[in-house]
Amino acid sequence: MSKVHSKYVCQACAYESPRWIGKCPNCGEWNSFVEEVVSTRTPRKHSALIKNVSAPVPITEVDIQPESRMSTRIPEFDRVLGGGIVAGSVVLVGGDPGIGKSTLMMQMAASLGQSVTLYITGEESINQIKLRSERLEMKPTKNLLLLAETNLEIVGALIEKSEPEVIIVDSIQTMFRPDLESAPGTVSQVREATAMFMRFAKTREVPVFLVGHVTKEGVIAGPKVVEHMVDTVLQFEGERHYSYRIIRAVKNRFGSTNEIGIFEMHDGGLREVDNPSEVFLAERKSGTAGSTVVASMEGTRPLLVEVQALVAPTSYGVPQRSTTGFDAKRLQMLLAVLEKRVGLHIGQYDVFVNVAGGVRVDEPAVDLGMALSIVSSLRDKPVDPSSVAVGEVGLGGEIRMINQIDKRIAEAKKLGFKRVLLPKNNLKGLRLNGDIEVREVHSVEEAIDLLMDVR
Ligand code: TYD
Ligand code: MG
């Protein structure tokens, strides 16, 4: 086998070198050299190129073919994918080790029983995979083919032969091209491996799932290059100490990136969570100060979560502001509004805020709930536990309109809440039926008066 020609290229300034060097002599960057394959093909002439290429087309003459999607028959997973698997798409499933990536892929393979699925494993032996499938109580099917191989040349030859309809690669970091000097898992190897599967997916219209590890810093190892190349990046999240797992679309060329899928890890694998709000509110202790329930939208789905705050006198010179699952700048803004408009003095207090259950809420509609939690903790008075508060807080302390209010109210009603506090402007056009009380509020102060026994 002949060695391919490769060179080392600085990823910061594109300086080339035949050998690896630690510091780029051109731009001075450290550790920026990555091995790249040199193409030995002689460039073709223009006339030869143009023969097989389609000419530019006026946009009015483009026929849109609805992309064909295949359902995984796991509705939570389908939703994150944007409604099913798109033919020829490449999906990267990233997450910490042990979070359940292989389990999810295995369950998907089982539920795709009708299609020939090739599971390429570089991390576990075929026996281990078989054991997992037994643990998952999967019905054995001839359509699921297992291949324990990491050499891309062999993998490439075998996938040509076995004609799979779906390919799973577990994991992309173990795959390597033997003719490249770098070790598996390095940027150049991961990029070449991804490129190979991309080509296969696009020419054969076969969907490919790549499992990828996430480093401690939270980036998918074999870094951003892979994320840029693939069509869809799904991130598997979850705390080791909780059993539920959230799949989030970080990038999706075929759907929305707002959707999340929620699962719970059991003895028999991942189970879908039909009613996520219940899960996130399960451990709520009603009647404690510093806790408010808000209705947040995750994509098209309302999710009730508890936002918590702890406000305590600072013991160091500089008061701390710390957030988990909430934007730190947004917290600063809320604190400033509370100081200036509500007249609270928080300057000498540490403020910790947290969204319970390890979820992240990013939309402004949770502002009001967070502000209430902060005031509640500062004054040590609980917020009415049977109420849900939604609304964006403006710099003037006013409560501003939010979207999709009907869905949020419906979710609160479903979980037995008695009252929803909402922005005044959201009241217009609201279809109400008597089961739940809705109260309009104009300002943070008004909300405090309504939900807390203070003053
Ligand atoms: P795994 O899918 O191997 O993780 P990854 O591929 O992301 O590294 O799953 C790892 C964990 O899930 C492991 O600690 C065991 C647990 N698990 C269950 O709790 N129930 C199950 O049915 C299975 C298969 C795994
Ligand atoms: Mg695994």
C-alpha cells in the first residue's frame, strides 16, 4: 500500500510544512499544525469540467421535492431530527461518555427493524453489542448487521458490499485512515473519516449516524470541523446523578434547532418521557422561599420548570452572581431592574440562581418568574405555589408580551395549577375557559403583591 502524500498545515494562517512543528514560524501560533492529505490529481481542463455539470437555474424553475423522511418510531427522537431521518443526511450524536449514545443508537436500530442497518463499532466488541441488545430486550433481526472495524479502507469496501439502508458509526473518533500518520481521534483523522461517510451518504442517499465524544470543555472532540461538515448535530445532555436525558438539536439543516427530546434511562434502556413538566416539577418543595414555576417553550412544546434563587448576605468583598441554566447577563439586568424600579438593595448580597432539573431556559418569558424568586428569597417569603408566572421584564420594570401564551396556559392547567400571571398585552385574543384563573400584571411590583404575602 502506498503512502499518501500529506503535509502539515497551520490551522490559524494556513502556513504549510512537510513536518509537524509546535510553533508556527509564520503567525507564531502554538500547536496549530494539523496533517492534511495532498491531492495528487492533476487539475482538469475547464471544458472537460463543464461537460457533466448542470447549468445555473432560475429560482422560479426549481422544483421542490419534499424530502423523504423515515420515522425512527421513537417520537421524541423523530422530533429532534425535525420529523424523522432524511435520506442521505449525516447526523452527529455527541455527548459525554456513558450518557447513553450507544444505547440510543441500538434502540433506534431495533425500531428500524424493516431497514438494513449497519452498526460499525470501534469501541466495543460484537459480543458486547449483542449483550446490550439483550439487556434492551431487542427482538433479534437479520436486518441489523454488526461490524467491529476501525480501518476506513476496510469499512469503505464493506459498506459498498453490504448495501445498508442506515449506517451507524460508533464512534467517529475511533475510525482511521491507515495511510495518514496521525493517530485515530486527531483532527485530520476525524475529518477524513467524516468526509468519507459524508461522501457515501450523499452519493448513496443513505443516512449516516456518527457518534462523537465530547471533551471536558464541552466541544465534540476532533473539534468544530466535524460539526461544520455534517447536516445535523445532536447533543445528548444530562446529569450523571439524574436518570433523565435530553437530546437537543444544536444544528439542523433539515429542521428547527429549538426542539428537545426527553428520555429517562432505565434498566431496559432509554424510555421516552411523555410528560416532561411532571418530571421537572417532581422534586419541588412547595412553600419554600426563592422558588417560582414558569412556563417556558422548548421549540413547539411548553415545559413547566422551577426557577430557584438564593439571596444571602455576602461574606466576601465582592458579591457573587452565579447562574445555572440561566443567562448570567440576563440575571445582572434583572437585579438592576429590581434595585432601581422595585427599590430592593441587593448590592451586599450574593445571588445564586438555578433552573431545577438541569435544564437550560433561554427565553425572556421566564424573567418574571426569576425576578419573583429573587425577591422571594431576599424577603424569605414563599411565592404562591399554585401559580405560574410568565412575562418578559423590561428595563422600566414593566412586564412585556410573550409568544404562544395559549400553550403555556394549557400546560399549567394540565398540571393542576390554579393561576397564571401574564403580561397585560397577552390577554387580548386569549381564549379562556374557566378552569384556570389568569391575572394580568403590568409591573414586577404588582406581581410581587399578587403572589407574595409581603409588605
Ligand atoms: P452507553 O449507551 O454505553 O453510553 P455511551 O455510548 O454514551 O458512552 O450507556 C451507558 C450507561 O447507560 C451505562 O452506564 C449503563 C447505562 N444503561 C442503563 O442504565 N440501562 C440500559 O439498559 C443500558 C443499555 C445502559
Ligand atoms: Mg458508546
